[in-house]
Amino acid sequence: MRIANIMLSNRFGGIGQAYIDYNACLLRSGHEVLAICHRHGGWLELTEQQQAGGRLSILSVTQKGGPKGLPSAWRIHRACRRFAPDVIVIHNYLNFNLLATHGISPRAAVTHMYKCKHFDRIDGVIALTDELRAMCRKAGVETPVHIVPNMIDGPFSAPRWGWRDDRLPVIGGLGRLDTHKGFEILIDACRQLRERSVAFHCLIGGIGFQEESLRRQVSALALDDCIDFVGFVDDKAGFFDRLDLFVAPSVSETFGITLLEAMKYGRPVVATETGGHGDILRDGENGVLVPTRDATALADAITRQLADPAGAYRLATAASQTLRDRYTMDAVGPRLSAALHDIAHRA
């Protein structure tokens, strides 16, 4: 099929990573792809790195709404007309992209967020989880809803046994430093770990609007010597190699690509019971789940994992198998192709 894949965020985050993964997966599955992204934020450069093979066309734009966005909307419309896709996939800025692609091809929206606004104007939905499909149905969405999770590509690292003898165990989180990611709760859990005399060091990877307030919280709690902010992480392998335990403290999360990344690099995971985390992990089987906004429960889980390297290794090994069974591009690719084929031919 010929598929247009549109993502207009100019910030690094999970939606943009999903767009990049869709490009790679669709190309690997033999489709032709028109990739449309924002010119800034790094997504254009990452898209250009995917061009080998000749089946990927690229368009970048600089505006994504309002009167200033009309030239961008026209460029998207014209590029899609020329490409003549069988189906158009829209990751974000749905209303703008519906305007830009009006009257061209069937359109599918991906449920990266907890909202269904404008879904009455699309031809199909890609829901990341059962929870998001239920959200669509509760909102009265009548178009086809296909469950297709986010995915990740290899190579995959084997879990590592135990903690390194030459340093403190290292825990860490990764993501945009925004309020819904819950890093202030992780910091409070670190305060409790110190009060319990648990040996650890913590790395927080990412950038975002909340960074300054998080740094102030660390200083106010006198945790500067045991928590480091490492900034934007472009070397994921290097970041996860430094960790012994990955912690995802989100208060709201539709999926959780960082969980897949931790599993890819063989790290045991402690995560909150929000949204997609519970779809990926089973508590005590391939990870540990704790209630959201509960720093004490988070500290308890981290303490247990650091005291039980054999148990952490068992969970990481099971998580690695879950990843291979359900979330690799080879596993997800046929589901994505089938969903888009159905949406294209139902419309």
C-alpha cells in the first residue's frame, strides 16, 4: 500500500518516536511511505536517516495551526494529492491535518492521548491499548477501532545479572520533564530511600518545562549528591547501560514507550499502574506495578528490587520475552498493515 504518515510535533517525545517507528515498520513491511513531519525538533533529521531503499518520500513543514498554518496545510494537501495514498495516518494535531488532507484518502487517527475530539471525521482508529479502544467506544466513536500497540526495533540486550560491584546501584527514569510524568514523585521516593539508608544513585534523563522546579525540589531535599539530571538522551543504549533498575513514575500514560526501551536493554522495571503501563507489565511477572502518586509505594518497590537482584533478573528476563512476543516491529508490523488495509478498504 501507499501510506502517508503525519506527525507535526516539534518536541521530542513518545508521539514523535511512534511516528519514526511507523515509518520503519511500514517500510519493512513493503509499503511506500510519505512521511510528513515538523521541520524543527529533530524529527526531519531522523526521518531523512530512514530514506535508504527509495520507498520513502519526505515533506517537512513549519506551522501546524491558525492562519499562519494555511501554507503548511496547502503543502500537505498538495503532497498527499501527488502521492495518492491508500490511507493517511495522523498522529497529532488532528483537526489541522484533517483540514489539510480533506477529500484525498481514508484517514486513521492514532490514540496517543486520552481524547477523541474530531474522531467523528475519521475513517478508522488505531488504539494503542484495550483501555483506549474502550475510551473510543464510550465516546460514541462508530468507525473501526483496531488495537495496535507501539513498537520497538532491535538489537535487544540480554538482562544483566546482579548489580555492579564497583559502584552504587543506579536507578533512573527517562521522559519529558512535564507534570504528568511524575518525576517529582520519584524524587520524593529517593528522599525516602535515603532516610532508610538504602544505597543508590538516581539518573533522570530528559528535558521539559518542569526541569527547574524538579531541580529546586532536589536541592530543597538535599539530594544533589544522589540525583543527577543528565539532560536530553540521544544515546539510549549508553543511558540504559548505566542503569540497574528503570523507574517509570508517570501519573498519566496512554502507553509507555520508555518501558519498551528499558525492556529492550534488559533492565528490570518498576512502574505506576497508569494506562498503558498495566497493558505492558504484569505485576510480579515481568515487572513491578505500584499505585500512582504514591512515593512511599514507589520507594518500597525500589527497595525490594535493590535487595533482591535475583528477583530483578527474573523479572527482566520475563520482560525481555514479553517484548519479543508482543512489541517488536516483526510482531506488530502485520497487525498494523492489516488495520490500515481494513481502514483503507472500508471507507
